[in-house]
Amino acid sequence: MHKPSTPRTIAVTGGKGGVGKTSVALNLALTLARQKKRVLLLDGDTDLANVSIMLGLYPERTLANVVANECRLEDILLVVEYGLHILPGASGMQKCVDMAPKHSFRILRALSLLEKHYDYVITDTAAGLQSTGLHMIAAAELACVVVTPDPASVTDAFSLIKVLRRRGYRKTPSVLINMAQGASQARSVFQRLDSAARRHLQCSLHYMGGIWRDETLRQSVLNQKPVALLPQADPSCRQFSTLADMLDVRLAQMPVRKAGIAAYWYTVSKRQPAQAEKASRSSMSPDERCFQAVGELETILGRTDVNAMLRYDVFMRLFALLGGSLDNDTVEIIQTGLGAINWEALSPAQRQHLAMHLRHLAGEISPVDASSDDGKQVGLEISQPIPPEPVYDRIRFGDQESLVKALKEQPSSISLNQLLRSLADKENNNT
């Protein structure tokens, strides 16, 4: 029985479709299986399971059925020549990580347990620059980029490597030249791509070798019979034996990864909610983001176990933000906020303490600015004129000596207003 371990993982990829990467992945996997290696081939090109079609097989179920919880992962495995195992529809892995965590964990755990029983896990990736294909490359420890001598293929391969570098991929990709006329042309195509990568991307590439164009290889695709099934002495079959040897040499130069493909996809699935929330925030209007932030503050600060220093720091920052641009609207906001406080809930001691603080604050902002020429206070305008000092009306009440004499003649209980009124009436009567 095979001892569970971490397999060597290889992603066979290309910058565009039509470069023969599925044929390369299948023939390489069959060659390794023929050498008594335990090999799992993940068909991640499309949901149509192209690898299986190249063998004349049409699976009834793929990974999509596992994602839909219609069957187990082991139920969709195909066992073909030399004991090679094929997992069809691996491109559905992206749908898996988009699921709820508990459902995606079920599938990824099953994949993790499955891959430990293999020496090699080879992924035939989705073509182009789609996210699923890029994740498949990042999940593997070695990327084998299949390129043809066609200039468009070289350009697309360069674009793929450029996108990978921009997304943080720091491994050295291996390049396999497919459909070459010979060793000289294969080496020339590689050097052209490697020079462009060194000059524009500041990275070097690894030369994996070449697969020569021949009629046998072309017919094998049409006949749905890979050349790896031919006698080992056949030149076309021998090419993939050489490629398998080159692969082992390259892998021997690299440290064995402690985690497999399932562990990578599990990490991606954990990042999905955070990325979705970030994308949601970026699509919000400023008003929506403000209301969401206020809602989060209400939830956090409304808890009874929130640290008092946290509340102090939050409110100090909010008031500092308001005070940074004082205008009529800001003053009204502060006034309305103070009015919304439930003062009745305060104890007498708290009310007294707060009242003293507010009186002190009012005293800081209300005195008249003596240097001002327009009669304005700090933050307020004087709306009432200052009354003139009072003076004695000699015309109406006579000289002051007569007033003193009249005052002595009045009873002590008379008020000043009554006295002045009686003097005014007396004056009127005399006139």
C-alpha cells in the first residue's frame, strides 16, 4: 500500500489554447504511471473534461457533481491505462471556494486526503489568464508553460508570465517548446522568451526541453490514443520519457512543499469573504459607507464590555474631526447631539459635574472680544443695544432739595415708583 505523503505537484499551462498542453499533460502523466509511479491527473481545462475525451472516455460525473453534493470525490475518479487516475472537471474548484466555508471544507478535505496517496499530481490548467487558471498555477510547486514556435504563442506565454509576476508569483517557470522542428528551433524559441522575461520582467526562465512535431503525435490526438501508450521504443513515446526524466531532474533541485494543492485552495477560500467585503465597500457611495461605519460603531460601542478607554478615544477623535472645520452646520450638529442626550438618566452628582463643565465651556467662548470693532462676541453677535446710564429729570420732579423734603413727608412704606408718580401728578396739577 502506498504510504501517504505530500506529492510533487506540476501545473501544465499555456498562454493560449491550441498549444497542445492537454496532450502534453496526459502523455506525461501516462509516462510517469508507466514507470510505476502513482499519478493523479486533474483535468482543469474546462468543465467538459478534455483529458478524458483524448482517451475516448466521456465521464458521466465531474467535480461539479461533487460540489452539488450529488456524489463523493472518489466516485468521479477515472482509472485508465497503467493505473493513472484522472479527476475530471477540476476547473470547478473555483466554484468550490465560492461556496459556504463548511461545504467547501468538505470537498477540500476530501481532496487533501486523496492527493496524499500519489507521487505526482499533475494539473492540466484552464487556458489563458482567467483567475481559475492562475490559481491552478500558484497551487502547484512547478509550472510548465507550453509554448509553440508560433509568435502569437510566444507573446501569450510572455503575457501569462507577466500577469503571474504582478500577482506575486516568485517561482521560476519551466518552459516546454511543443511542435518544434528540432532541438535548434526549440532552443531558439526559448531564448527569445527568456530574453524578454529578463529584460522586461527581471526574471529568468528554466528550459524543460522540446517535443518535436511529427505525424504520429498528430494522429494520436485524432485517434484518441496518446503516444505514451505506444511501445517504449517508438520515437514519439520516447520523447515523453525524456520529458519525465527532465521533470525529475528539475524537481530534485526544488524543496518538497509541505502542503499540497488542497491546502492552497483552502487558503484561497478563506480569503474570499474578505475580498468580497472589500469589493463591496469599494462599490459603495460615500453616504452608504458612512452609514455602514456608524452602524458598526453602534454595534461595538453599545456593548457593555467595551473598554472605557476605547470609548474615550473614539469620541475624542470624532469631536476632533468635527472641530476641524467649524461652520454653522457643524455647530448645529453638536447642538442637536447634546439635545439627544438622556439627561434625566444622570444622577444628581453627574448632573452637577456636567453642569459645571458646561458653564466653564460657555465662559470660554462667550466673552466679548475687546479688540473687536464691530461689537461681536466670540462666536455670537450682540443683538440688544447697551442702555444709557440713568439721569435725574429735574423738569418733571423739581430740584433735588424739594424731592428730599417731599420724601420726608411721605410714609415710610411708600415705594419709589409711587413717590415718583405722586410727584409727577403734583407737577401736572400745578401746570
